[in-house]
Amino acid sequence: MAETKREIERKYESDESGLPDLTGAGGIAAVVDKGVAHLDATYYDTGDERLAASSVTLRRRTGGSDAGWHLKFPIAPDVRDEIHAPLSDTLPDDLAALVRSRVRDSELLPVVRLRSARDVRHLLDADGRLLAEVSVDTVHAERLTGRGGEAQWTEVEVELADGGDPALLDKVEKRLRKAGVRPSASSSKLARALEETASGKRRKSPHVRRPVTAGDHVLAYLRTQRDAIVELDPAVRRDAEDSVHSMRVATRRMRSTFKSFGAILDRAVTDPVAAELQWLAGELGRDRDREVLTERLTAAVDEVPDGLVRGPVVERLHSWSSAEHGGARGRLLGVLDSRRYLSLLDTLDALIADPPLLKEAGKEPRKPIAKAVRKDFRKVSKLVDRAAELEPGTERDLALHDARKKAKRTRYAAEAAQPVLGKPAKTMVKSMKALQNLLGEHQDSVMARKALRELSAVAHAAGESAFTYGLLHEREEQRALRVEAELPGFWAGIKGGAAGL
């Protein structure tokens, strides 16, 4: 079973002169020699080094206290999540799944072997607690692909102890710099090994030129969303907080962009891709919708006085939530391993590499992009006005839900337009987000009432009281009516502020 650890560390280049005395830096009371470990690691990647291009490392290492398979994902500067699996001859399935969005059908090959002599010291405080680990690594790198190549260097690595204060790293670095130890120019040993063992001309990353035309700006926004989907895939598989929602939003942004900028990108080509993105968003939404409903209904039950909670309402809610989550989770993992999903990722890559640009794409960006945003806003306006004319009930609920979806689309179009239109687009983003949130409160009430009716029927069939479900249903209905009453004045304010676009 794989285990995850948050790794906070910094690397430095050393001239093999050794470490300076670190005692006294950041509360370090003692430096304890832990001996030398001999490590032998083989790093794996695709032939075109897709993992390295994303600063992801995958290795099989023997020696030391944590022999096994290690998969590392960048989180922030100096911060990575390391996922560790026990030593085995072949890559464990759970780690293979975490790189699938990047690797897809390509074979993972051994690309570099690193053999290191690691001289380890523990930095302790006055109470003997571990603050950080410092190692001086003498590294020998061997390229395993192409014509091969070798390199050798010495580096210093400082890794913060679990739960340690990152400020300690600054204080240790200050002491190291005074001794002439320099921050490493490479983000990892693998990055340095790939650079120094390369034979001939290194493969360059695709060059993305600065956005100039309308097409450039739209593609830059699409590229960001494509990258988000690929990068969020491992987090979704690990059930990381908010990962499902974030990935769903990226799919919606891409799909909305295809529709909003149909005068720039040929919809005859993008509509089938948008349909696949809609499918993916729907699969992601199964679990996300459950999360939203569970949070809402749990909070609603907490607000009900104890004397009005009749029967095992909380227990039934939790049981319903767990059952829904388990089913949706298993289905989603199957989706992420499906041929349909991986083909969609390939299609997105191909579309961005060779986009179906129309004549408007080659123009100066301001006019065509502003035109697209205004067109979306007019559609939102018509839907909100139509909903306001309807009587409360199912038809109005559906109309408000349609308005909410169009508000999202307009918001995403305005996001893509911000680098071109500046403040007017930024104002539109804020306005549409506020409208989306207001109408989202209404839609959440609609969905909560549907869930409460289902829970009430199950409770009644089990011989339990349905009183509390009815009470919660009535409260949800009143919340929706308050949104409907607030909407006209809220919308008037938005319309008045949209004139500058």
C-alpha cells in the first residue's frame, strides 16, 4: 500500500569542502552524525520524458531506510508530495495509475541510474527533537537511454522534519551561504542528471509564443485548463481535498470557451470535444454533488432544535452519504482508467497543438474577444428576465438553473478576456461569479429538497418519522424564495455595471 509524505527540502551545490557548523542556527542545539548510506536509484520516464517535463519523478531505489518505489509531485517551491510503495520488481499498479494522465499508452523506461553515498546528519533542538536532516550526497549519474553518458557531483540536501517550521530552512541556508555553499541550479537530482548526461542536442520543450492575436489568447486559456486537468488527475485518484471540484471546473472552462469563442475556433471541430468534456464533467460531478448536498444537509440538521429531530435523521443522512460516495468513487476511478478518458486527453493535446482557427483568430484580439463576452452576457440577461416573469415552481427553477449555467459560461469567457480587456473583464468576472453564487444557492435548495423527499420516503418505509425531513424541506423552500425575491434588485445592479465592457 502506497503512503504519502509531504517533503519540504532544499538542495545546494557543494565543492566537497564539507558542511559548516550549523549549531545555533534556528534553535539547532546539536548535529548528530548518522553515518553513510549507499543508495541506488533507477528513474523511469517515457521516451520523450513527459514526467520530467512536469517535474514529476518516479524511481525505484534500494539502500537506506526507505527502499522502494518513490513518486514525487511538485506542490510549491521546495515542497513535494512523495508517495512511497514497497520495493518490488515491477511498478506497483497504484503508482502507475497516478502517472497515467501524463504517460497514457507510452511505455515507462529506465532513463537514469543514480548511485549516491549519503552522509547524513540530524539537526536536533535542546530537547533532542529532530528539526531537520542534512545530507552530503556524492552522486554518480548514468544515462540509460541513447548513447548514454555519465556525470558526478556533490550536493547538500536539507529536509525539514515532519511538522517542522519552514523558517528553519532560511536560517540554515544563511549559514550555508556564508560557508560558500550555493543553492542548486537544478530542481532535483534527476533534472541535473538529465542535463549533464545528455548526448548531443537536448530535446527542447515546445515553444509557446506570447499571445498576440485573438486566437493566441483563447488558446493560452485553453492550454491552462488542459494542463490543470492532467495535473489534477493524480490528486483526484488520491481523493485530495477539492481536487474533484477543481478538475470539473477546468473541464467546464474548456467547454465554455469552445462555445463562447465559436467565431475564433471552428465549432465543427470543437463541438465533439466539448461533448466529451461534458461527459467527463458529469462523471466528476457525481461525487461533487454528493459532497455539496451532504455539507448542506448536515449543517441544516445541526440548526434544528433537538426536540424537533425525530428519528435517526443524522445516522440515515450519513449512511446515505457514505453509500453514495462509495459508488461514485469507484465509478470515477474506472472513468480515469478508461480508454475514453485517455483518448480525450490525447484529443485535447492534438487540438491545442493544431487548433481549428477561423478568420477572426488572426485579428487583433480586443474587438472579437469583447464581442464574444458581450454576446454571452446578453444571453444571461434574457434568461434572468425570463425567469423573473415566471411563477414560482418547477418551470422557474429550471429557468434559473439555465441562467446560472450561462452566468458560468460568461464568467469563463471574461476570465479568458482579462489579459486583453483588463478592468471591464475583471468586473464582469466578479459580477458573474456573484450571480452564479446567488443562483447556485437556489439550485442547491432545489437539489436538497429532492434528496430530502427521497430520504423521507426511505425513512417512512422503515417505520421512522418523516417529520424532520418535512421541516427541513420547508426551510429549503423558504431559502429558495428569498433568493428569488433578492434577484431583481441584484440583477439590476449587475446590468448597470456592465456598460463598460
